[in-house]
Amino acid sequence: MTDKTSIHMAVQSDAPLYQQLADQYRRAIDSGILRPGDRMPSMRAFMQRHSVSLSTATESYRALERAALIHARPRAGYYVRQQPAATLPAALEPGSDSVPGDAQFVGIHTAVSSIVARYQRFPDALNLGGATAAPDLYPTAALQKTALRVLRHRPSLLTTPGHDRGDPDLRAIVARRALEAGIETTADEIIVTHGGIEAINLALRAVTQPGDTVAVESPCFFGLLQVLESLGLRALEIPASPTTGLVVEALEFALQTHRDIKAVVVVPHLQNPLGSVMPDADKARLVVQCAQTGVALIEDDPYRELVDPLPGQRAAPLKPLKAWDTDGTVIYCTSYNKTLAPGMRVGWMNGGRWHSRVAMLKFAQTRPNEPLSQAVLASFLKTGAHERHLRRLRERLAVQRDRMAQAVALSFPHGTRFTPPRGGLYFWIELPRTVSSEALFDAALAVGIRVMPGSVFSNAGRFDHFVRLSCPAADLDATDDAIATLGALAATMARAAP
């Protein structure tokens, strides 16, 4: 492999030295020696490598910036910019006449289990089907130091039972941070959970009985469908847009025609698998709908802090649905699994008007969380390290998404559709209708690549020609190769179809 740092000066014309250097790097970018997302040499390294002054190095970088070939990231240096990419047609929006079908008892667990079992037989495959970023995108060293410091100051943490509703310091910090996002809550109204999925499970147990109907987005995270099945509930799939999420008009129709709906579960920010972000007007309308009909609104919100700000806007926190809640209609659930530490499994929830029931269900079902992870998280959140980490994580994921989007557009067959998400690490890709996502799943495993077939994201079998990809790994070249392989497999399947 070519050493991307070994770029040497070639004899040039009478152009100024800074321009000669800029042209040298331009050719390295054009030829692929330097790829989008690669870090440029620091200013000091550039000066030493080319034996030039600071002013010459600065002018060289300015020339590359003016040519839109590199860009600066705050306190991180210069990086090769993603060039205008090949694009795919946008995913189709649900039709204006989209209405929910009939509520169904969920029966997807066996299908999901089969996929997961096959998935797990290939632990060394490149994982483009997972739900978390690569470990090196999380602040491992900082969390390790925090854990050691916490244990030095509180050596009995591992031998002392935890608090029933969670570490008091953590709940106080979470309450203050929630206020910044528009959620008015106290530490006493927060319950710490084993990740987000336990919070959703508790919320559903609190507001439903077996046989009840729960409205969910379609497509829907398969883990939620498994929970619904385990509780003996019916799923009513509500169409969702790849850009704005749940179609509020379709839910309104469902609430009028299905009187047995007891809860609505929504992921308003970077919905899994769509990557959609619900507009504020839809959030407010949704909360009013559920409040007026007496239906519990369960908000699953683990990805909100990974949403990229719109161009020209600062990275202000988006408002959760809970920010519009005035009567306890919204049960808010979130976790730090995706944004900070997948291994810690720390989530939290506010149970709205069902708070006391949720607290007792938590005690009956799993008892308190272990205290060490909570104490580490509380200590970490007290500093500005978390905000710095989130900013870096969003930047890294943006680079990885840009590279993957370009690779998908160049490699996947005609008829593929895709709407780039506003953040996170999921891609929801519509394949030509003749391509089975499960067939692609099995073919990809055979060549060492994991993906997640669209068939598991609906209880009604609506998405077999879709696939969810994730861009978790920092090895961009390996991801490029894997996407090219997936595209070739999909193209072969499309050509082979009658």
C-alpha cells in the first residue's frame, strides 16, 4: 500500500513554492493516494517535511482550502474533503394515501433469531450490520482513567448494593442535562435502566396488557418487535418517511379507527433503520394527538446527540417529544450505549404519569443497576469531556458516512434508492425489487461481511428488498472494498432474476 504520508516534491514550473506544494497534494488527492477523510500533515510536520516556512505552509493549505480539497476541523487539524459524490435516487416517501393495515400479533422472533444465529456464526466478518460505532471512536482511555479514579475514592462500590432508582449523583446530572434539551424533570423522576431496551420494556409493561395493540413505525427496529412478541402484544405498523419519520396523519387515522391502541412507540431522531429526523411541528402534533386520545407515547431517543446540525446552524440540542409534554403522556427512554459507552449499558427513563408503576416494575424485574458504571458515567458527565467527545464522534461518523454513500452510489445496481441520514451510522437502502435482502445477507456472510436484511424490520414482511448497513469502522478502505463486494453481489442477483 502506498504510504499516504510520503508525498515528495516534484520539479515544477515557475509557480510560487506554496502553489507547487498545493499542486503536489492536489495530485495525491486526485489519484487516490490521499482519500476523503484522511488527515493532512500538521502544519509543523508539513514545514519539516518540505523544509519550508510557516507562511509557505499556511499559503499551501489555503490554496487547497480555496479549491475545496481540504477543510479544517476545530482543534483537530486539516482533513481531505469529501468531493461531490455520485448520488442515488432518493428513497420513496410514503404515499399520501398511506394508511395502516390491521394490527397483528407479532410473530417475528423466530425469523430474527434465525438471522442473528447465522450472523453470530461469523464473528470475524466485517460488521456492517451492527448498531454501535467502532471501539476507537469512543473515549476508552478517558473512561478507564475515570473508572480508576472513582474506585480509588469509592473502593466499596463493587461490594455495596446500588440505589433502587439509580445513582443519585448520576440522576441529578441527567436531570440538569435534560433541562438543556427542554425536558423538565427532577432527579426523583428519573430511573436508571439496563440500556434503552429495558426502558422500552418497562414502559410497555406499565401501559399495556397482553392482547393490546401498540402502534409502531414501519420499518421498525426488530428488537422492539421482539419485545412486543414477548409481551403478547399486537403491532400496528404506521408508515414512516425516510426524511421526517412517523407519518403523523397516518397515526391520526389509526387512532380514529383502532380504538384498542394503548401505546405509540416512536424514535424521533435518527430512527432505526431509516435515519429520519422528525420536524418540531410533527413532534408537537404527535404529543397533542396522544394526549387527547389518552394513549401513552413512548419516546425512544438514543441517537438525538448524533444528529448533525443543519448547514449554517450551530449544534444546538434538538428537542425531544418530552419537551412538549404537559400532562405526563410521554414516557421518555434513552441510553448512553450508542453515544458514549456500549459496554456500560446505562440508560434512563422518565415514566410520565406512570412513574410509580415503572419504578415498581423495575424493582420487580431486574432490581437496581450495578453502581460502578453509573458512578463512572456521573464523573465523566461532570466535565466538558462528553461534549468534546460528541463533537469528535459526529465528525468521524460524518466522514465515514460520506465515504460509504459514495461507495454505495458507485457500486450498487441500477434501481437502488437511498436517502442519506442527518447523522448516526445507519443506511437504509432500497434494492431493486428482484433482490432478496436475506439472499444478499447469506451471500455477504459467505465472503466475510455482515449486513442486516430488511425483512426483520417489519412484522408484515414489507421490506425484503431493503437492507440496513452501518458505517461503524474507522478502516475506511476495508469498508470501501466491502461495499464494492456487496454491490457486485446485489448486481448479480438483479441480473439473475427472471
